[in-house]
Amino acid sequence: MRSIAEHRRQIAALGITARSRPVELSAAMGAVLGDAVRTSGPLPAFDVSAVDGFAVRHDDLRVDAELSVPGTCVAGPIATAISGSPGQAVQIMTGAPVPPGADTVVPVEGTSGFVEDFATARVRIRTSPKRGANIRARASDIGADEIILPKGTTLSHNHIGALSALGLTRVQIRSCLRVAVVPTGNELVRPGTPLRPGQIHESNAPMIVADLQRCGAEVRREDVVGDDVESLRATLGRCADWADLIVTTGGVSAGTEDVVRSALGGGYAEFVSVAMKPGKPQGAGHFDGVPIISLPGNPVAAFVSYEMFVRPFVRGALGCDTVDRPTCEVVLDSPTIAGRPGMMQFRLGRRHGSRVVVSGSASSGSISSMASSDCLVVVGEGGLAHGSAATVWMTGVG
């Protein structure tokens, strides 16, 4: 028999965490980077003019020098190259690539002005800036293979712009924890489906999904899987392609029809008895590399097991400050609850100020107890006497 603490350590060792996933940059606003973004090349990728003016060789500059203008250079592919001959200037616009051979840009304000007829055009230079002036040099902003945004950055619109400038269309983001919930059992049908003899409405998945969503997880609720091993394995395979965690309900006892135990036997998961009631049969392991937690199928047992073995670890993976429900000390205002040697009990209850009343029966399938409760009453192996102090988990809080 495994203790609750031991089984919680086993769950913690599964490594429940949200995987990084690629998304289109257009859909990444507000997301958190799952990986650092590195540049594939430098920015700028070439020398760029920072002003409108004339690209020249610095060696040709002197005040009142006249230079011939062979053409113009605008943003886009380089159309005109300065020849090796001295005395030339290329008319250039802001953002245009500096043509080969030029090493300085003279602003148009420091010249006689732009020209239109390049066949005979000349420009007079009225200033002599320093070599390299008004040029944004290649790699002056970002070098090749530099980290431009570190892992964990929450992407804002300015980041989207920067990443677009790098030519990126997709990024790896730290997605919300994805949890797939798989209910099992031949007797189960979805709520809203008319019941036939022997059928009951499936309640575990809606209950678990509702709280997982409140915690902040992204949840996929699968249809009920009957007691068929191959069907269950196929469903789990689909879930493993999407999810960071799979939670199953039902089929974990030692009966001949307990499909989860049958499907996950042989190394996928370990099935054990935990010293608690309800919720004694439990399972945990991996399916196709994805952590899987298997809970019993009776509604109260599934509820208590979820609170003990699923919710805290989901909240931890989501980065929540607190993982367990808040607890408080109250007085038991119900008849004495007998203890069970070596067993921790949890009874559904409702708190009334400083007192707590146990809800309904101790049956693990008691729906009336579920409906009327807002806490779990912790009962140690020595039992809990009427009027004594009791610790309760406030399941309606946090």
C-alpha cells in the first residue's frame, strides 16, 4: 500500500510541463516565447544610407568639389555602382543600399541639390563629413546568430515587428498546459443522452474539465471510451499527439473489465493501491512519452483523487503561486466518523462558519454528497469525534 505522499511524489516525477509549440507570428501576440530567438543573419544585412543625399568616396570629398552623378539608388536592389574612377557621386535615398565603392553619404542639404538629368548631371559638395558618415553599417544593429529575444519573453506588438524584420513567420511559444480528459466505461453516456437500462450519465469528465479550465489549462474532453483495449489505446495515441497530460477516469481496479489497467499494462503505467478512501486504486505513467494519470471511476473517488493527484500538479505546471486548496480548522458538527487503520479518509462536507457538517453518505458514488458539499473533511486513521477539531480542504476556493 502506497501513502498519499508517496503517490504524489510519483506524480511529480512524471514531469508534467507545457511543451513549446510553433505558431504563426500573426497569432503570437501576448504569447510567451518557449525558446530564445536567434538571428539567422545580421541586421542591416548590407550598408544602408541613413539620409537622403549622395553616396561618395571619402577620398573624393573637399568643399566645393564637383562630382558627376551617374545615377540614383533607392530602397531595393542596387541598380547603380560607383566605378573605380574618381569624382563620382550616386544620388541616394534613405534606406537604400550604399552602392559598392562608396564609404560616406553627404546629406542633400550639404550639396547643390538633387539632379534629374543623369547624362550631364553634376553635384557640388558644400560640406565634408567624416568617413562613414550617415551610413548604417552592415550588422551595426544585430550580428549574425545573436539572441534577439530570450526565452520567456511575453510578446508585444513591438516584438512582432522586430521578429518580422528578421524575416520570421513562426516562433516557438510556451503554450498553455494542454490536458486531455478521457472517461471510460461501457455504462457511460454523455449528459443529455436518453438513458437505456444499465446506463448512467458520465459526470467525471465535465467535473474535471470545468476545474482544469478554471485553473487556466487548455482542455480537450474526449468522448466516452467503452471497455475495449484497442479503442482506448487509439484514443490515447490521439491525445498524446496534442496533450501535455492525459487524465483517464475509470477502469483502474483489478477487475476483468478494467480497460485502463489492461490498456496501460506492460510498462505504460504503474497501478497501485493508495492508503486513502475513497480513491484507493490509482495509476500513473506515460503513454507515447506523455504523462498519464489514471483515476478511479466512481464520482466521489474521482473527485477526491483529482484534488489529491491532478489539480496540484496542473497548477504547478501553470506556474501558479499556490497549488493545493486552502485549508482551515473547524469543528465537526456531525456524528463521530470511525477511523480505518492505515487509511486516510476524505468525506465531503459543507462548512458553516467555524463548523462543518458531513454531506450525505460515505459512498464513493454518492451524487447527493457531491451536490451539497463545498469542502473535503480530512479523517485520520484514528477517526474524528463529534465536536473535535477537523481540517478541511476548501474545494470551492482557489
